[in-house]
Amino acid sequence: MPNSRNIIAIGGGGFGANPGQGIIENYILKQTKKKNPRICFIPTATGDNEAYKVNFYSTFTNLNCRPSHLDFFKRTPDLNNLILKQDAIFVGGGNTKSMLAVWKEWGLDKILKKAYNDGVIMSGVSAGAICWFQNGITDSWASSLKIMPCLNFIKGTCCPHYDEEPERRPTVKKLLLKNKIKNVFAVDGGAALHIKDEKIFKSIVFRKEKSSYLVSQNGKAINEKSFKKTKLI
């Protein structure tokens, strides 16, 4: 029986904000169904920020796993060999547009798709959440939030930080009312959207009163439909 395909898209929080806590991180590791899974952190969106990597290791070394990371701004390893032997991938936040440009130049996008189809768990926060979707709503540009094409593992548009950043909800509403997009998968900070085999969506909550939504337009009204929740706290 083939492995299921899993994406865990985190709206905000996790080890970047709370190093050592490990709530959503432990959930990701459990989805591998391995006793001591391999997980690789990809911090391209922050230009391989060193402090971010320290937070990753300070969290995952306290969990039952074998953590590693991928640098693009130092000497870069054999990508096939590194990525395809992982049980899970975690993509950090930062500048989505710059991250995807680097990935495509190196062919990482195609390697990640193969790993995903082989059952490697794909996860990440912010840029690392939206990158798996057809489109993402991103602050890669300083001027305003914009929609940009991403990896298209999952059809539709994703918006992270839905309740954390004041411009997110109004931007989603404006894009829907202007018919720029049909609907949006919106994820609060402290929540993640877990997608299995591109069909099953549920919200994983690791802070109180958080959620993930399918946001759509009905005339001039905006509907926010919460996904079924699994609470980790």
C-alpha cells in the first residue's frame, strides 16, 4: 500500500517563535510513523539565518528524531541524496519569492515533489506553509501583500498569519470581493492545516482559540468555515 501524502502548513509560531516548546514539531514527527525519523530544516527564505538554525536544533534535539538542515548560501550538498532519505521536511519562514527562485535554480522544487509523492511529510511555517500551494498570499514585497504562484502540490491559495498580522484579513476580503481568487485557505498563528492526499483537510491547534478556515465570498459577504480541529493543548 503506497504511503499517504501529507502537508502540514503552519500559520505562525513553532520553534522560530518559541524554541524548545516542540508541540507542533512533535506532531509533525509523529506523522512519519517512525521511531527515530529524519527531519531536514530548509531555511532558504531567511538566507540560511544562523539563529534560526540554532532554534531548530534546540527544539528538535529534544525530540526523538535525527535533525539536519540544508544550506544554499554555503557549499550545497547533493540535494537528491539529502532530501530523498528524509522522513520529514520543515521549511522556515521569510521571503517566499526569493526562496522559490533559489529552489528552482537548483532544481529543489522537483526533488521535493518526488519526496512528497514518496510519502515524505512536507511541513513549514509562513513561507514554508504557503509554498506547497498553487498560490500564496505573501509579504515578500515591502509595499503590500500580494498573491504569487508557488509549488502547486495543493490547488488553491493559502494565507498564513491570518489572525496575527492586521493586514491579512482585510487583504483576503478585498481579493475575494474583487474576484481575484475563488477562496483562500487561511491559517491562524498557533494553528496548522494538515492536508492528506490533497483531499482531507483538518486544523491542528497548538495554541488556544486558534483555527484554520476556508474563506469564500457569498455576494458581498465573506464566509469563514472552520476546519475540523485536533487540539494539541
